[in-house]
Amino acid sequence: MKSCWYLEAAAPVACLALMLTTTLWPGTTAQPATAEKQLTFDGRWKADPVVLPGGQEIVYTLQETPTLLSLWRLRLNTGQSERLHPEANTNEFEIAFSPDARYAAFVQNRANLNLKLVIRDYQEKRDYIYDPGGGFAGMRSPAISPDLSRVLFSIPTATGQQIAYVNLQGQNRQFLTNTAGINNWPRFSPDGKHIVFSSTRDGDYEIYVMDASGSNVRRLTHSPGMDIRPVWSPDGRYIAFTSNRDGNYEIYVMKADGSEPRRITNNPGRDDYPWWFPDGRNLVIVSERSGRYDLYLIPAF
């Protein structure tokens, strides 16, 4: 990892971008993990950060006004944030991107109790909409498969909140779960063969993994409290997640089989919404400190 001491004083986030995108050549030795670094400083409520391919930009949900959630983009080379969709005049949140960032899927609120799934093709400048109809206020957590064949999401049904999918045109809805309780936060593994998610099917929120077909469900965590928002590391070897098993919301990392869970944050406020950087060694999170909510980079190892 290159040194960028000459940028630290004037542009600390720009320095961070250089550090995170430097490639290690075969045969070289990895340097120690990056120290924790604050990435935003406005203190407004934030959620759902996603690091774009290349590691140069982060898109996140911001409470722009008391009644408006919008999607914002942080450019790490400048430290500046701006609206991702300047023209948006309704709530948009919980965005997910395809591996090449051509497509995005996000939740949009166009009317009371009417949440729609928007699948946006940035190259063709076209939106595909999946609209479940009024009353489905619980539709959440989209995720795009690596092969672009499916968009996952969580949606309420008569039997509980289930994980379903549509194609990239928002059509042909199919369900992957059919259990009591809440199934939420589905994420494809990097190879597209597995889906990790959180569920209350056995009582409180635990983390499970299933094959991409919905079969072969395995429980990964066994702890009191909530284990939520799991996300795979870029190499598929680890899963980061949020848990309050120790009495406070903190970030944990475990192996993909559920073994060796480790707590990697220790703050009196809430640490939540983990997402991996492409280097597979660092995470971006939302951390609440003294009543202020900001993005932080933290080392996972």
C-alpha cells in the first residue's frame, strides 16, 4: 500500500482513496490494515452505504429533510458528497448495484404505503418498475445477482415477510422462502451460488445461508438478540453483520460457515450497516457518536 502522507493534511479522504485502490503485486506482502477513518462530517442520519466497484465512491441513504430520504454519493478522491439522482422528489433508499454498476435497484416511495422497486439501467437511461400495489410498505433490501438474472428483495405476505425475486425488467416474481416471521436483508455470494439473509423463523433474528435456488437452508448464528444485515466479503470467505448480542449494536465478522465470529467495533453509540471495500480488508459503516451519524472506514482484520 502506498504512502500518501503528503495528502493527509489537505485531503485526508483523497489519501484514503489512494490507499484503498493501490494494487498489491504478486509476491509482495500486505501492509497492516488501515486505521479507522471518518469519511463524512455532517452528522445527519445515514444508512445503507454501498461501495461502488473500484472503491472510489460510496452511495448511501441520507435523511435530507425530516420528510425526505435521498441517495447520495461520496467521492473519496475529493471528500465531497452530492445527490445521486438530483431530479428525485420522493423518498429513495436501500440501493444495490450490479457488479459493473450499470444497473441499480432501490426502493422508492411514491405514495403513502406504496413502496416500489426501481431497477435503473444507467447506460440506457431507463427504469423498470416492480409495483406490488398499495399496502406493501415493508418491501425492502434489494440485491442484484452477479449474472444480472435476478433482483432479490424482501416483501410482506400473509404468512410473513419473505424473500422473493424478479428479473431485471421487474417481471416474473418468484418466492425463495415460505416461513413464519421475517426474512430480510438477502445478499448474493460473489459467485452467485448462495444467498445470506437474516430471519426470525426460529425466534429472534439469526443469520442463515441458502443455495440460490432457495434450498439447503443452514443457520449460521446462535446468539441472543439481533444478528442482521449480513454481507459477503468480496472473496466470499467472510460475512460481516450487525449484532446487539453484547447489549449494543456493533459490527462483527465471521467466516462464511458461521465459525469464528469476532466483534470489530466497540463504541457506546450504534455501529451498523456494514459494507466491504473491494480490498476485502476494510468496511464502511454508519456509526452514531454523540448523537451524530457519519460514515467511517474500519479495518475488518
